Amino acid sequence: MPFDNLPNFNELPSFSGLPGCAWEVWGKGDELGTVNLLTDDVVARAAKEEIKSGKTVTLSWREAPMFGREAPKHSIQALPYLPAPTVNDDTLHMNTQSGSQWDGLRHVGLLNAGCFYQGVRPEEILKGPNVVTEGNVDPATTKLGIHNWAQHGICGRGVLVDLVRYFTDDDTKPLPYDPFTTHPISVGDIKAAAKQQGVEFRQGDILLLRMGFMQKFMGGSDADRAALAGDTPKYAGLKQGLEMKEFLWNTHFAAVASDMPALECWPAPSEEGFIHETIIALWGMPIGEFFDLEGVAKVAKETGRYTFYFSSWPLYVFGGVASPPNAAATF
């Protein structure tokens, strides 16, 4: 394995006052970040050890735009080249973060430093329509695009930590927090739930955290769901702070995702800051949000298996900011 001796969090340099900058770990000009950990050997081992029954579960969810994002628009039309009632095309206009999503390296940078991962400046990421095809790719204008992950794939061993099941004692009592409120999930919570499941993390794992958003959203009223799209969203999520950063980096996950809209507790407390900055802009780690973990949690409970083969192929969009994950778990 080419990454046998990764530095611990406290060995990483700071950048613009933020500790834990991993740019030099992956090399100057890198555009994969922690996806580098998903080597051929890591992927092959995951496939060999985890695919047993062949049972496959989707992790993608329908669109429910939050944070004021535009809802997708889908239309079906005839194919001009072959106009016939039995031939159709369709067009999809969408915000790539209107449902299940990977936050890419162009999504969030360092707010105070005014740059993105690897020091890429905002002016290097052009706003507005982007017409790029295979034959006219300019690396200077597509830096950090989601196409890099699309070319590589985000595949390996997925690990589900079912915090809902942990906190409810296997669904025998109510969840002690409301996923639609600002509730922090701590490192201790994650470790305790993983221990109860018999899960031990290893380098290159893709961490999936079931915190309860999907369960409540799907079982709630229309009024409850409509309120989530308001001006002051509140969500449970990862507790910001040094302990969480140390845990996520020192465990050397390749990616982290949850069923929540923001992954981290929201709004972020001002004294702790915005953990997206560290995860995306300092480490280059994919953040997954709005993942549907209900189906995989059901299979995991039935089989007692909380690890599986995880596969995700983002949209192949040159210079893309984010993407639906097109993700699945195979047992």
C-alpha cells in the first residue's frame, strides 16, 4: 500500500490559522484528495471480502432541495432525428445538490483564506455556463472538478454506523434527539455505536452515518417537510471541533457521508467553525449528504453485517462542483 505511513492530524501543518492541512500528503496539484486511499488493492480487498450474497441496496434518494436550492425540472420530448410516438428523449435541469450528493472540491473553500483545496483561487473557478467536452478540456479551467472522482470512482469498503439503532436500543425507545434540530453527534457516540455493531475501522473505509433525518422525513407530515426549506434550517450532525477532526483524519477514511442535509450539526457554532472547510478544503475528502441509509440499515440489521462493498460513480461533468452519488451497497 503506498500510504502506509500517513501523518497523524497533529503532525499536519496549519494553513491560514486552521490546523490539519493535508495538501502535501497527496502532492502538489492533486485533485483526488482522500480518494487517493482507494487504491486497486483496497478496492479488490473490499470486493473479495464483502460481496457474499449479492444483495444490493441503493443509497441514492429523490430530490428535496434545501438551503434555497432550485428544484429539478424534468421534461420528455420526441427525438428530432427520429420523430415517432415510440421514441423519446428527456432533458433534466437540476442543481446537483438537490438530493443525495457528494460535495466536491469546488463546493467549499477556506472562507477566511479565500481559496479552495490546494490553494486554488476563486477566480480560477469560472461562474456561469460551462460547455466542456472531451475534446476541449482546459485543465486550467476545470481544476478540482467532480470529473476527477468520476474518472476514479469512489469504491471500497463501506461501513454503516447506525446511530438511530444505537440510541433507540434497537428501535425499542424514541430517538433522544430531533434530527430537525441543532443536535451534535460526538466522536464518542460514533465509536460507541460502532463498538456495539462489532465494527473496527480501517484505512480507506467509506464511513456512512445514519443519524435519523431520512426516517423522520419519510414518516413526517407535509408541513414538517415544508418547514425544512425555510430560511433558518436546523439539523443534527457531526459535532464540530478538534476531536472530530482528529478522529476523521486519524482513522483515514476515504470519504464520509450521512443521511443528513449538512453532515455537520447546523447551524455551526461560531466558536468551533465550519468543519466543511477542513474536510473538503484541507483534506480533499468527499462529503456525502442526503444519502438514503434506510434500506442498507434494514439489511445490516437482518444480516448482522455493517460492512459491505460500496460503489459510487459521480456524474462525469468537467469542472463540476458536486454530483448525485449514484451509490449502492452490495452485501
